[in-house]
Amino acid sequence: RIMCMKKGSKLNEVFDRLRDGLDVVESIDGIQFATSDKYGYVTSCPSNLGTGMRASVHIKLPNLTSDGTDKKAKEVASPLGLSVRGTGGEHTPIGADGTVDISPRARLFIKEKEIIQNLYDGISLLLEEEKKAGGAKAASADGPYAAFLASLDEVRATQPQNLCAKYLTTDLFNSFNDEQKAILEQCARTGVENPSSALGCYAMTPSDYDVLNAFFDPVIRDYHGASADSVHITDWDASDVGENGVLDMSKLGLDELSMRVRVGRNLTSFNLPGAMDQAERIEFEKTMLTAFDKLISMEEYGGQVYSLTPDFGNGEENPNKITEEEYQELVDAHIMFKNMDDDPYLKSAGIASDWPYGRGCYVSADKQFIIWFGEEDQLRIMCMKKGSKLNEVFDRLRDGLDVVESIDGIQFATSDKYGYVTSCPSNLGTGMRASVHIKLPNLTSDGTDKKAKEVASPL
């Protein structure tokens, strides 16, 4: 199955690139595509004979899908020779914002160029019907966002825990200008498409928490249980913690523990992952290589970079690219993150887009200091080791952060109100998660963590 896909507005670009790619593949000695004098290109299923081609676009039809189904869209599309499907393919639901997948049905007894022309003509006619279906509603203040706002209303009524839906009312949404509305819709999309979310939103740029503050501020303070005047204060000085900054777990009668501390960080000069396209993801990775090179040159770090990015574009090879087998080994060793495309929350937010471009990690020589790049945040920086002194991972993480941010061109995004900026409002502030693995056989003697949670929750 040979395909070409991209985001853009010129339909012929994917068609032309596919044709060129096919020419390259079949020009190789020993490769000859099977054809039939009667039926064109040979395929396993007779439905695909002929061109073997399926050309499709994802298009928003909020008015034709205002009832939550693609029934009206199919009624319009069918006479045009177009199929309407959900965004995930056959038998999948349409997008919460009215997005559907449109493609010509014909494969056989039709020319390739006619398929792409039919798709273009069909979209044009479909958009005319979409406009008619909108009527007066399309001219209202929330016209292009009508389906999105209607879905928010439904989520608000049925999922009271969803903070995005709770605070993003139609009146608040319409108080923003057109450019801000477009960004806000992206921020809130995951909460609409995943209504059971507790938060339901992600920031798209480091400035969103300021520009869209009328929405984000109540969400943040509700989630974190903060007062209206609370301001985050950053303080890494742990000299007065434990015994002069030493937190020795062996004095609690514990043996060696698995200890880990991580933070989320984002650079001011790039969009947050949800708004990045493939080119920006690659550019971010190349920017971070300077920091990784510095760490590798330092005796206390060393190590190497493992990248999933197939190439850097324009014929530029990626010197750090690893194989699928090497990637799986890193995942199994809990060093690398899993395929983000499997996470529906990240997928809806655009954070998982363009996988695997711009994804990978730096790992120190002792495998105790790790930097993920291209995950939920631009960077997830962590320190982990087995030992009994909890402060050791904390101190090393702080030192590593200082090294990274000391490099020209690298500045972590912060907010005067919320501390370090992260994609998800749940991680704002320190962006930190500190954890240990600990045995509690008595509190878990029933085979569950229920008793342990009862003790831990008040703490």
C-alpha cells in the first residue's frame, strides 16, 4: 500500500508526489507491478482493481453533521460518487467538530487523474450544500464553531467533572477574537472528543496561559485547588530539608529503592507540541542537539542520543536514528516513551501528530539522567537511580537543568503566575513528579492498593 499524505490546501501535491514515488519504486530492477489487460492494476480485493487508488480528505461539515451523524452528508455526497466515513475510517465516528473523511468510490474503469478531479469537484459541491445547511446559523457569532460549541454544551451537561466544558461557555468563547478562537478550539478539542477527561484541555503555545487567561485561569485554580490570588514560587534550595539537605531512606529502615524525579520543560522559541507541524518538530530536535552535545562532552554525563526521526528533510540524514528493534528495547527498559499515537487524549490535542518525527531521547552514560524530546511537553527531563538517599536524584536533576538552560538559544518558558509552562495545566508550576517504588506487603495484603491509598491520600 503506497501512499502520500500531508496537511495543505493543494490537492494535486499529494497526487503528484505519489506518482513520482511510484515511478521511483518501479524503476528498480526486479520490481514490476502486476497488471491486467482488462482490469488495470491487480489487487487482492476486486473492489480495488483498476487504479487501486483511494484519494481522501478530512473536511469539517458542522452544519451537515449537526445531528451528530454523517447521515445528511452521505445523502449529499452519494449522488456525487463520494463516500463519507468517520475520521478513523470505515465504521468509526465522525469528529466532534463535524470532521468527516471524504473520498471518491470509483477505482475501476476510471483514470487516476479523474479520481483526483472528482474529489476536488465533489468537495466544492459538498461545501455549497454545507453553506446552505447552515442558513442563518452560519451567520451567527459562533458560525464556524457551532458544532464545537454544541458538543461543549452536551459535555457540560453530562460530564460535570470536565473542567474545560465547565468553564468554556459560548459567551466566553465569543469574547475572544477570531485568531484566539481558532487556538482556543485547538486547546479544548481533546475535552470534547474525550468527554470523560478531568481537565479536557492543552495549551498550544507558551503564551496561551496569558492570551487565553480568561479561560485557563479558572480551570487551573479549580484543578489545583488554588485561591484567586495564588502565585507559584520556584525554589530549588533543599539545604534545610532532612539532615542538611540529605534524605536518607535507610534511616527509615528501607533498603535500596528505585527513585525517580522528572520535570516537564518547554522552550520559549517554539510552539508547544500540540501546535507543532513536522518541520517545527525536526527544527526543535536539531536545536536540542547542541545541548545534548554539551552533556555528552561532560565527564559526569557522557552518553548518546537516540532518535526516531526518519530524516531531517531535504535529503539530510539523521545521524542518531535508531531501528525499530532498538526503540523497542529502550521502551522495554523504561528509558523511552511509547508510541503517542495510541493515546486518544494526546491524539485529539495534536500532540501525537507527525509521529515519529521529532521524537527521541538523550541518555547519559550511566543511564541515570534522561531527556525525552517530543513527548507531551517539548522536553521531559528526568533523573533516576537505585539507592537510599532521595536527595541525590533531586540534586542531579537540578544540576542537569542548569547545564541545559545555560546553552545559548535555550530558555525555558515560564509564567509569572503559574511557574514553568507545560502543555497540560495539571503540570504547571514545578512540572515535577518525584516517585519511589516501595514495598508495602501489609497494607496491600488484600491484593489491592486500597488501604495504601487511604493512608497516602491525606498526606
